[in-house]
Amino acid sequence: MVDEGSAGQRLDNFLLRELKGVPKTHVYRVIRAGEVRVNKGRAHADTRLEIGDEVRIPPVRLPERAQAPAAPAREFPIVFEDEHLLVIDKPAGVAVHGGSGVSYGVIEALRRSRPEAKFLELVHRLDKETSGLLMIAKKRSALTNLQDQLRERETGKTYAALVWGDWPEKLKVIDVPLVKFVGGDGERWVRPGKPDEDEAKRSISLVKVVQKTKDFSLLDVTIKTGRTHQIRVHLQQAGHAIVGDPKYGDFERNRELARGPAKFDRMFLHARRLQFQHPATGATVTCEAPLPGPCMELLGSRA
């Protein structure tokens, strides 16, 4: 029986979620063969499910798999919560989901800690090294609404970023296209692109200087596009890498900082402010997360 959490979902996506471990090819094969029935009738992969629909699935054999370690139940600091969505303050060093060598992340831990929840899905993502505000939908209607807002750039996402050196006050807009690629190490990377490059995606970041110390500049960066590693690459290509960035940063200075009196060994990028329209009421919701302790201590030590 289809519940609210699956209403509006395509049949193929519903089955892939329900039949975890069954190869995609097999799922599509049983759909094409008419073995999957919705309300006793044949259905197609793109059939949209509605609340109360009965989906009959033929018997399938799950492949023998090594038992992956279960995600530990974990809650995170809650900034906003109601029956539609949840906004948490994610710590640095925690992935948002499992995969690519990570067995579990925020979403798996939350599902484990809330077994009664029928629906929990990430609205957007944060890099593992980035801390701060992360939205999780508790209803599919909230998920699609919030993701539409993100696509239409109708949400305001502001990050606190500490960079090396003296950021020029007049550099307030970075409009540099970005290209994703896989490096020789098999890792996913991003580089500045050229406007006429087919793979280049236009990327816009707005920068405001908040504070300067003898070594650093503290910036507020508001993103108008949500590209992978956008802030990290935009600031680095401007000549001011983010302090502690293990991928695009100044590795020598990062190492000195981690070994020095501050013992600062994380990336100083924090999603500190998030504004959106509530998916059910339309009211403007503004969430804020203060800088984590280690970030505040580093700023205080270099003032």
C-alpha cells in the first residue's frame, strides 16, 4: 500500500527503494514483463503512484551480500523542526550519506534513530568537511517543493568562510564557470572553466568581508548557484584558499596550523544561514547556526 511518503513517486524509483540489493536490470525486466501490478493492472516504469495504491511485486531473490555495518543511531543539533521538515546543524567531518568509501552518513544515522519516521530524505548536500545547516524532508511534498526552490535559486544560503590573506574589498561577485572531472587518483574534482567550454556550468558567488586579522579574512559567501565545491574553488581561484581545505587548500600552511597552538585541523567553511519559504505555509523561514567552537577559537587567537 502506497503511503504519503511514496505518493507522487515513479514506480521504478519506488521499486528500487523497496527492493534494495536487487539489480536495476531485474527491476526493469519485471516491470516490462507486466509482473508488477498497480491496483491489479499493468503499469509502466514512469507510472506515478498515489496514496492508497496497491503495488504487487513478484517474488525476487536478494543477492547474498556481506553484511555492512549498521549505521549507529544518532541525532544532530536541531535548528528547526515540524511535521514537514527538519533543519540540523551538521558537524564537520560527517558525510551527509553513505557511499564512495563511507558506510553511512547523516541520513542513515537519523533514520536509525527515528525508526518510526516513514520518510526522511536529504533536500540538498554539504561536503563532508563543511559544517552547518542541512535540510531533511519528512514528507515527499516538502522534498519536491524545497528542491524546486533550490533549483529556482529562491533560497538564500550563506556560508562563513575563512581564507588565507587579505581579501580585496572590491571583489564582491565571482562569476566563474566550473567543470567537474575525475582526476588520476579517481577522486572527483572541480576546476574553473571557460565560458565557451561545453562542460562548464555558470556559477555565481557573492562575497562580503566580515572581519580581517593579520593572517586571514573572514567572509560571508552567498551562493546563487549550487555547484559541487563551488565556494572552495571560487575562493581558491581568486588566490585565497579556504583555511584547512584538504582538497584545494594551502597544504603546507594547513599542516602548520594543525600542528600549532590552535590545533585547527578542519576546513573553515560553515553553512551559517538558510532562508526559504515553508513548503506547506509559504511563510519565510530563516535558520542560523553559530560558528563552531574551534572556528571561534581560531579567530580569537589571530585577532
